Amino acid sequence: MEALQKLIVTKGRILDGDILKVDSFLNHQIDTAFLPEIGKEFKRRFADCEVNKILTIEASGIAIGCATSQFFNYCPVVFAKKGNARNIGNDTYHVTEHSYTRNADITVSVSRQYLSKDDKVLILDDFLANGEALNALISIARQAGCQIAGCGIVIEKAYQQGGDRIREQGIRVESLARIKSMSTESGIEFCQ
Amino acid sequence: MEALQKLIVTKGRILDGDILKVDSFLNHQIDTAFLPEIGKEFKRRFADCEVNKILTIEASGIAIGCATSQFFNYCPVVFAKKGNARNIGNDTYHVTEHSYTRNADITVSVSRQYLSKDDKVLILDDFLANGEALNALISIARQAGCQIAGCGIVIEKAYQQGGDRIREQGIRVESLARIKSMSTESGIEFCQ
């Protein structure tokens, strides 16, 4: 998705520690004029999938999920909660994953009320690198007996292993920008 | 806002401990078809305010902020981060408030890059009860030198003091549903 690549190059910042900051338009300040373009592209890629629910994760996935839902007949967006999510009660699907980014275990939960075997879910997130968040969402969707239409990612660090490991399970992963390499010296190279 | 009151009565659940759960449409599962109605109503109420930025707080404020932005010329939405937000760096406006809900101190931060004295902000959130989150956002907007157009709240527990204390400071607070009283026995009574 060329417009997205352009935005990443012009507005993203590469920091030490393999960090790509896109918080000027995606995950702290949100460019709500651009976000529907992302949703439209996910629709194009998953047009044939009869998605009836979007599953994502707080916080950065929420805006992406909502902007995409309108292209899937305004299907409900369910966002998983991170950490000790007392406010959703105990009746949850949940999983604990180790986060390499945070160097800590993190529990991800969804109330059982909002996912079921009748759901065909599109799983969305902003970033895919090691894949912890996406693995957690896939696990939760499986616990609920959902069909998984696939995973839609805004930015994949394709040089990390998360995406490949999920594709090897036979799950479709569509990333709108796939980064082949990235450094403060040479900038960003995208996969063709 | 009658449609919202109806949704709260039909889909909300009152739990012990003065808890109103609206997670079937607002803050865990999101009704993306209804959310623009909320945005439209905020626009109607703040139409004269020349808002050029929406300030909200993760996680539940994000969907509301994005759904509202389209009615304010797709102005940027900035969401404050809670807790130890390492991923936005150290150059932040931040404030620590005591959360009665969580019975803990909570730090709320926004990167200095995304708020300035040129901004006229509409501050949005899902709930207003004691007002900790809203106070934190107001404090951050003031630190940044923003003009505050006002605060838009989806559901205010008007029997708690948060809203009144903020209005007493001369800040305009518009709540789309104002709950006068609420109990598991008698249900919900809205302010007229």
C-alpha cells in the first residue's frame, strides 16, 4: 500500500533499539482522514471472507478496527484487554504471552459474551514483529471456536519471525506495509 | 440524547458496586454503526467552537474520539496513555491522579509533540464519575497551553461530583446521557 509506505517514510522515525515510531499518525496521534484508507485496503484483501466481527487489542488496534468495520457492514469491533482487566469480569477467554518488547508476561482477555463459534473474525493490529499480540488474539479466537478469516496488520517487520510463524500455521496474514530492513543509517527498505 | 439513553437501558447492565457495564456497545465490544451518532451530537453541541484537535484517553476514548473527529474536519485525535508509558519517551506532559475506581495512583501522559498552544481541544471520554481521567486531561491540555473548547462525555454519573467540580472551574462539560440515580433494584433514572 503505497500511500502507507510514503507516510511511514515521511512521518515515521527510526529510533535505537529497532523502534519505528509512527505515533504522529497511527498510535498516539491518529490521522483519522487516512485511517479509512487502511480499512478500505483490508476490505479489498479480505473481500471474499464474510467477516462478521473484528477482533483487535487495546489501545492501538481500536482506531484501526473501527475504521475498518465500516467496510464490513459496520460489524462489531471487539478489543481485547491487556493486563489485569478486572473490569471485564472473570468469565473471559484469556492467554498469557511473554512480551519481548516489554520483557514481561502479559495477559490478554476478552469477555466470553463477545466471541462465539458463530463468528468469523478478522483479527487486526497495528504492528507485527515477534507476534505476541497476534498469537494471543489467535489463541482467544480459537478458544471461542471462532472461524479466523485472517489477520490484517498495518506494519509488519518482515525481518522478524512473528509473521512467518503464523503463516506456517495456515493462517492468512495480510500486512499493508512489510519492512524488509530498517536502520537509523539507511532508513527503511520495504519488501516488494 | 434519546437513542443513547435507550441503548443504555436496553443493553447496559447494573452491577453491584455502582457499576454500569456498557461493554456490549461502548467499551469492549464497539457498535461502530452507532458511534457516529455520538460524534454527530458532540458536533451539534460544540459546533461553534473551532475545535482543531480531539484529546482523549486510552482505551475507551479512542473509538469515541475517532468517530467524532470526522464531524470536526477529520481533526487529529490524540489519546493520552495511562501508566508507565515508556513507548512515548520522556518528553511528555503528564499528571498523576488518584483513581478511586482502581484505588491506585495513575499517571497519564501525552507526548509534547502533539499538543501546543495553537490547539483548541475538545476533550472526550466515555464516562465521567469522580472525574479523575477528565481532570488529568484538562491538566495536560493546560500544561500544553491549549485552549479548551470543552469536554464531551458519553455517560455522566451526575450523582457523583466530578462533573460539577469541573463545571465550577468554568469549563463547559456536555454529557450525552446524565444519570440521576441508578440501582440494581430500580434501574436507571436519567436527568431531564
